[in-house]
Amino acid sequence: MSNTGTAGRVREPAIRVQNIEKSYKQLHVLRGVSFEVAPGSVLALLGSNGAGKTTMVRILSTLLSADAGAAAVNGYDVATDPLGVRESISLTGQFAAVDEILSGRENLALVAKLRHLNAPGQVADDLLARFSLSDAATRKVSTYSGGMRRRLDIAMSLIGQPTVIFLDEPTTGLDPEARIEVWQVIRELAEQGTTVLLTTQYLEEAEQLADRIAILHEGRIIANGTLAELKQLLPPATVEYVEKQPTLEEIFLALVGNDSKKNTSSRERS
């Protein structure tokens, strides 16, 4: 295998978005959004409530059609090859899509059966171990904590080994301890080569998890880069006794304006 071929595949983005537009009647939600996500990386799509984050995810997961522009996931065009997209992705929304009457193991085995996988029980057991849920495998999900439910939800989304996963505000409503549990899961996904598109209002979440951060404001991407690159958008850090680097919150508010401050508190729910 030639190095050129390998490098070419590495450069091919797992997600490519080009000038996507979407309106709901007179409300122009997305106004020419473009970005790319490299394979095996985490991109945080950061924005205030109503910025268009969920709309973008719904378009990429083929649940919604764009009015203009183009997007591809794993090389599959979301408009012309939605089946190819769906077979290679998974989507986890803001609320855990688990059956509370069933046990954790039963939830996982059911999804494995629906995907026509061999040995659904073994698939369930492997995922329970991977997400530190083995001790609660036979308990009804109604007895699970918020963090356990979210971990189970993400585990269910990985059945069938999707290479790209969309996490739409996955820690909404979770307490700090549960949020940290989910962060660890997301880190492990990226370490194992899964491409993650994470939408969030929590600035610390993006700062902790993302390889790159794209800020969506009033339907447009107004900044896109690593945290270090985004820090360069602000004036140099002032030096007193120690150098104080700008936080992601300071960068975000400087870019979108202080009028968004109320909507971007890390304690807000979407």
C-alpha cells in the first residue's frame, strides 16, 4: 500500500458540509454553513439555544432536507444516498432513548436483534462491560441514574459499529458527576477512532473534549479552529504576575456579543 494512498484517505473528511441553508417559513436558520470533520476526531458545534445546531445534525443524519448546499458523511451524499449515510452513522439526541421497563441488557440485546446481528446477548454483554454497566445489567432502566441512562443510550447507538456518531447536546440536564461520566465515554470513542460531532451549549464541554470547535451564530459559522487557534482571535493575554489565557467563554462572548450571555451559561438547558 502506497503512502500516497494512505495519506489521501487520511485527508478525506468524515463529514463535509458546504454552504448548507435551511429556513422554516420566514425564519432563516442556517445561512450557508460550511465545515469539515476529520476521521477519528471530535468537532464541537458550539452555539446558543436556537443557533441551528440541532437543525444541522438533523440534516446530516438525513432526518431533514436542506434548502441549498451539499453535505456528505463517509463519502455518502446526504441528499442522494441517505441509506449509505444511515448505515454508517448513529445519532444520540438530547434525551436518552431507552426503554425504562426493560433492563440495560435487554435494551441492548433488542437493538442488536433489530440490526440482525449474531449473538445479540454477547453484543449486549460486551457493551455493558465497555460502558461500566455490567453490575446493573439486569436492573430495570427506571432505576438507573441520569449518567447511567446516558451511557446506556450511547452504548445502544454504537451497536453495528458506526464510524460517525452525532451527539446532540448529550449532557443536557445531567448533574456534574454524570456529565463527567459521559465526557469519559466520548473521549474513549475518539481514542478508538470514532468520528464525533458534538453539539453543545456548555463551553467547558467543548473545551474539554473537542479537537476543533466551530461556533455557530445566527445561522453562520463565525469561527472554526482548535482552542489554541481561537485564542488567537482575542488580544494577547495580559501579564501581571502570571499570564492569563482567555477562556473559551470569553472567546465565545467576544465573537457573538454580550447579548448572548444569558443563553450561553454553562448551566442552561436547551
